[in-house]
Amino acid sequence: MAELANLVHPIALRSLTLGNNLVMAPMAGVSNLPFRLIAREAGAALAFTETVSAKGLVQGGRKTWRLLNSSPREAPVAFQLFGSDPEIVGEACRRLEGEGAVWIDLNAGCPVKKFIKNRAGSALLCDLERAARIVRAMRRSFSGTLSVKMRSGWDADSLNAPQLARIVVAEGAELIAVHGRTRAQQYTGIADRDVIRRVVKAVPGIPVLANGDVTRPEHVFEMLRETGAAGVMIGRGAMGNPWIFEQTLALAQGRQIRRPTPAQRLATVERHWSLIERTFKDRGSLIVQLKKYVAAYSKGLPGGAVFRQAALESSDLDRILDLTRNFFSELPRAA
Ligand SMILES: Cc1cc2nc3c(=O)[nH]c(=O)nc-3n(C[C@H](O)[C@H](O)[C@H](O)COP(=O)(O)O)c2cc1C
């Protein structure tokens, strides 16, 4: 037990300290304000926004700025930018700081073709010089916490995350997050903890967040033990399952963990819905958000598939809400 307690701890950075070392990963189309608040309320010390275009921000795109909709209740929050032009990414940082940002992250991991074509995301693993120039420009124009999230390498023959980590730290990055998969792997295979361990070794004194395939509290402890990382970043494992954060904290404090009761599930679903209602105004977005999150919360629960089919094929907001409330109110105690 004492060992588990030692594995969960605060992370001290130059200008702020995270209360613990459990962090919510950036997920495009998922990590919006309600989702981040739910993760924070469940115990995550920090949440990342979904990735946004530095160029879009600099050009003043309203849609792009809307993606960064934040609230003081989630402070600090890490805004994640993608881009390939050092000047533009630097300028985006300057503007974000003007809007109160205290943490900006560079996306050096996204494997999507559109990103790669624009030399952004995981393409930076193939162009370390560009990555260095981008982080240098970010550091010059931003005084808050600067981090870089990367994949383990481009492919199995090029596991160069340790090298990229050293380079961006030399340019002023204060924290590294590493997903233990290559670009070539996309989301297949399993996250490679050995590369993450090598990143940790490559940047002594710099906190590294280990990421990939953490879906249960036990995985958090395994990941921390095996990699020596300062913390863990959780993505898909927290979708529809924010309890992973509080369960991990409970285990670290020597408490038993229990599956959430039906009443807890219902309360979280209602809480999440109330946050969505406050954040999204038009009916179309409300329906999209509601469908997305109830699908995640019902995964693996008895009757979940039938419920999802009915909820997802409806385009009537009130009906989807009724189905949702009925489903979560009538869950058997053992669910
Ligand atoms: C739907 C989805 C969207 C994602 N969007 C982003 C993103 O915007 N930026 C980013 O750095 N990583 C993104 N990722 C990658 C995750 O942050 C994370 O690195 C990956 O899912 C592995 O962690 P996990 O196994 O805990 O999910 C995304 C992943 C998913 C599944």
C-alpha cells in the first residue's frame, strides 16, 4: 500500500504545481469544456483541450477560438496547439497568453494525414529541426508552462521520442507527454512502455507523462512503476469512465475501490448533461454532444447496446434525454 501511495504525488513545475499526477489527455471532438470539468471533478489534476490550429487562432477563426472555450473552474487547463510554422505557432501563443492561458502544449503526435501533409503533429518526429524552431518561438512568446506531447517515433525503425524530448526541453519545454505508439501504429498494437522509460531517462529533472492504454487504476500503477514517469495521461480509458481518476486516488490512499453505483452513474450523467447544456447553445450541437457522451457512459453496461441503438437513431433531443434517464435510472444494482 505504501508503494501505491508513493506513486501518486503532486508534480511541481516552474510556475505551478499539479495537485496529483493524473492527467486527462487531449482528444479532438471529445475534450471540450464539459468533458474536462467532469474529469477534473473526478480528480484529474489537469486536462488538455482538444487540439486547435495555431493558424486558425492567428487568423481569428471564430470556430477555432470556440474550441478553446474555458472556465476559471478548470484552471489550470492546458491548451493544445498544432502547427508547423514557428512564427505562427509563436504568435498563437502570444495571443493565447493575452487571453489568460497559463499552459500551452504542442501537438507532436497526431497521426492524421491532413496534419502530416501540413508537417504538423507526428510529422515533427521526422523534422526535429522544425520542432526545435517551433518550441523556441513558443518559448519566446509565452511565459507560462510549455509542454510537448509526442508519439514514440514515426515507425518501429525510428523510435526517436527520447531525442525529440531532449531537443524540445533544450528549447524550453517544461513537461513531456509521450504516447507509447508510433505514427505508423496509429491506434493498433499496444503502447510501448520501454520507449516511454527511455524518454524519462533522456530528460532528467523534467516531468514526463506516460500515455497509452491506461484503462484501469491498476494500469496507472503499472505504468508508473515500469516507466519511472512522473505521471500518467489517460485518454480513452476516461471516456464515459471519469471514475478512473477517483478510483486511482482512492487506491493510492489505501481505500477499497468499488464500481460506481447506479445512483452515482445517474448523477454523473446528469451533471455532464447540465454542463453540456450550459456550454452548447444550438439544438444540433446539444444532440451531437448528448449522443456522444451517453454512448460512452453506457458502454459495457447491461442493456447498453439496445439503449444506444434507440438513442443514437433518434434526432429528438427530448426523446434521447428520456431514454437516457430511463436507462440510467433503471440500471440493476450489480451494473
Ligand atoms: C478520439 C481521439 C481524439 C484524439 N485527439 C487528440 C488530440 O487532439 N491531440 C493529441 O495530442 N492526441 C489526441 N489523441 C490521442 C490521445 O491523447 C492519446 O494519446 C491516445 O488516445 C492514447 O492514450 P489512451 O490509450 O489513454 O487513449 C486522440 C485520441 C482519440 C481516441
